[in-house]
Amino acid sequence: MIKAYAALVNQQCPMVLDQYSALDKCTVDADKTITFNYIVDFSKLGITVQQLEERMKTMFIRNIKTVSELKELRENNVIFQYRFKNIDKSDICTFTLSPEEYNRNNN
């Protein structure tokens, strides 16, 4: 199920999201972790790394909770990891959302 979802996402990659970012690829680890790898033109965002991480966490938690295509992953307690790299491939930030985090009622 997790590998099938990653394969489906990868068929659409690289997926341009806006003028600053694209989903490069999706990978799966043996421990039920799915990683979404993004390329971002960070210098044009005008925010700090901390602001990027906070905004993205909020958005991704909402998506995990509400996007119907993620229901099976949610129900199987998949760990969602998000990795952001700059257009020069240097690391910006990486964060993980555990089932405990995305199942909280206050997000």
C-alpha cells in the first residue's frame, strides 16, 4: 500500500507546485516511512527555515487528516517525512510527522 502510493506519486514527478517549489520524488523506507522530497528556490521565499518548517508542518498535518488518498496510509500509522532541498541541492530542512502528531485533535 505505501509502495503503491509512492509509485503513483512518482509517476507525476517532478511535479511543479508553484513558482518556488516542486515535488522531486517520493521514497519508502522499510519502517513504514514515506518521504516526500521537495526542491525549493528558498532565496525567493522571503522566510526563515523555521517559518518554512512551521508553515509546512501545519499544512501537511491538515492534508494528512483530510486528503482521501492518504486515508489508508493514516489508518496504517505510516510516518510521513518531508525533505526540502534548495535548487542547488543543498539541504534546507527535514521533518517527520508521526501518527501521534497527525492524529491529534488540535491540529
